[in-house]
Amino acid sequence: MAKKSKIFKGRIAAFFLILVILAVVIGFTTKPIINNIKLGLDLQGGFEVLYNVTTIDGKKPNSETLHEAVAAINRRINALGVSEPQISIENGHQIRVQLAGIKDQAKARELLSTTAHLTFRDYKDRLMMDGTEIIPGSAKVEFDSTTNAPVVALKIKHPEKFAKITKEVLNISPPNNVLVIWLDWHKGLSYQNESTKDHPAYISAPQVHEVLDRKDIMITGLDSVEEAKNLAALLNAGALPVKMKEVYSTSVGAQLGQHAMTKTVTAGVIGIAAVFLFMLLFYRFGGFIANIALIAYIWLVLAVFVGLQAVLTLPGIAALILGVGMAVDANIITLERIKEEIRWGKSVRSAFKAGNHRSFTTIFDSNLTTIIAGAVMFVYGTSSVKGFAVMLIVSILASFLTAVFFARFLTWLWVSSRILDHRPGWFGVRKGDIREL
């Protein structure tokens, strides 16, 4: 008898030891987890744009071309200094770009959609050389030693080819001995027309006074250091293999995003606190165990979300709170089954065993159907819908682990200790409601 008593007391000690370990783990890891959560543009402000994509000759792009375009866009975004951009291919011909925390949206638009096809042409717009002759990553901003004006220095692959081109231009009578440098030239543009304008479409049109047989060349005629930096960034990122037409865009100010996050988190805290209070009032000790499981659930969801390097959005927070509801629902189903068994006159241990067995199928089926719905949303949904789906699936899996296994294990430690044998009130059952067998 003394041995059994020792075992039962050991289970209660194990319960409190688990609580202490859980509290220590959560206490030491919560802050790093929160600090590593990546916020979407609806929470920290930013810019989102959707493009229709076609090939240079106007045809529908294939998968390889789209992935090449995404890679080029990603290189350009690096020039903006934006971390963790979200770039996705949609519907087989669209690219969606989300840049959280971006401030200069005009610069972002220019860098994203500019094809950046550099060409060198003569005064009759005849192609002499294009950007494929430039050594990748060689563009950098420098300053002219004479005028101190910003220039973009480049390195070319074949100096002998450039020498041949400059010799040909040199043989043209002034003032037409120019090598016109264009970015994204297209039919309809001409040097003759643009040269009469205050702000021509070409970058510059330097006159050639000698044969240039060298690897290093410079692009002049830039109005500002910022323009020179943008041009260098575009050239280093490489020309887009596609044309992109903006069909949709939205922006969220940083202040608005912060306000939305504060409101949503506040609502979530109030809602979760109300759930905790409800569980304690209606299910007493069972509700206390359920609340412990809910705390573990919230911590687990955030830890997994950070581990997946997913981006948290407003729909994601909604999915997290919805997951709390699902986790509570699982606990309520189990506790109601236990209460029902106790009312039928079963012992607490028998009621615990039967209640868990009867509730498992219901909980499993409801969680499985929700996961299926989440998977469908992830496969067929777009950006924010995908974020909601990821958080929903993670939440459901975490709630299943914490509500079905963790909460039951904690309750089992108390039930098997036999401390609850004559305490049906700890599960919210009055003695007068218990039927005699």
C-alpha cells in the first residue's frame, strides 16, 4: 500500500516538474521567438504589386523563363536593401512581389519592372552592341575626374569588338559621330527625335573622337548619384528576360501596419483571456489543464512558424486565434464526455478513460477536415490566403498534439494518482447530478 502511495505521489510530482520545465522553456525562448517573427507588409507596412508577364516578343512565358525572371527580380530587390521579399509565380503568367518595410515605392517600381536591356546604337538607331557584352556585376558608380559628375563604370568582355564599333562611329561626320546609350530602347524611339528634348529617353550620347580599344568604359550624362546607383544596380542584376505590366498594386504605411497589428494583438489577447476564464469556470480542474495546454499550443505554433521562416500577416494572426478555438474545442469535447460519464455514475478513472476514447474520433475527424481545407487554400490561394492556410495547418497540428496528447497526459497524472477519485466537482460535476448505478 505504501508503495502504491509513493507511486501516486510521484505522478503528482511529475506533473509539477513538467510545469516547471514548460515554464522555464517558454520563459527563455519566447522573446527570441517573437523577435524572429517576420512580419508581412500589412503589419509593418510595405508595398505589393502583381504583374502580368510576357516574353520580349509578347508570347506567354514558360516555367523556366518565369523562374529566370524571379531570380532577376530578387537580385534587383537586394539592391533596394529589402530583406525577406516574397516573390511568387501565379496562374502561369503572373508574378506577385511583396516588399515589407519598403519606403521608396517609386524607386521599387522602377527597379522591378524596368527590363534593363542596355544597347549602344548609332545616330540612325542601328544596334552596335548590347548589354550581353558587359561583364556581369562589373557596373559601379564613380565620379568624373574633370567635372566630378557621377558616372557608371563598366567592364566589357571583348575590347576588340568595342574598338571596331568606335572606329565605325568615328568615321561618321560630326555631329552624328555619337554612340547613343539606351536603356530599354523600342521601336518608336529615335535619337533624332529625342535629342531635341530637354529630357531625352536615352541615357547619354557621347561623341566618339578616337578608337577605344580598352576593357573599361564609362556611361556619362547622368543627372544624379541616385540615378547612377539605380542604373548600376539594374545592370548588375541583369536584364529581365520578360516584359512585366503592372495590373494591381497596394501599399500599407508603416504607421497603419503597426496600428493594425496593435489592434489585432489586443483583440487576440482579450479573446484568449476570455477563453481561459471560460474554461476555468465551466470545467474547473479540467479547464486548468486545458489552459496549460493552450499556453503550450501558442508557444509551439509560434516556434514552428519561426522555424519555417514563414511571414506573419493579419490573416495569419486570425488563423492563430482560430487555432486557439479549435484547441479549446478539442478540450471541451473531451471534458464534456468525461462529465457525461461521471454523471452516469462511473468513477473518475473510468470516466476519464471512456471520455477520451469516445471523443478521439470526433476530434480527429474535425481536425482532418480543417487541414484538408487549409491544404486546398494553400494550393489554389494567393499570397495572403497562403499565409492564412500555412498558419491554420500549423495551428491545427499543434492543437491536436497539445489538446489530445499533452492535456490528456497531464490529466492522467492526476487521475491515476487517485486524488480525484471522490472529487467529481473538480470536473464541474455536482454530486446531485450523478446517477446511481
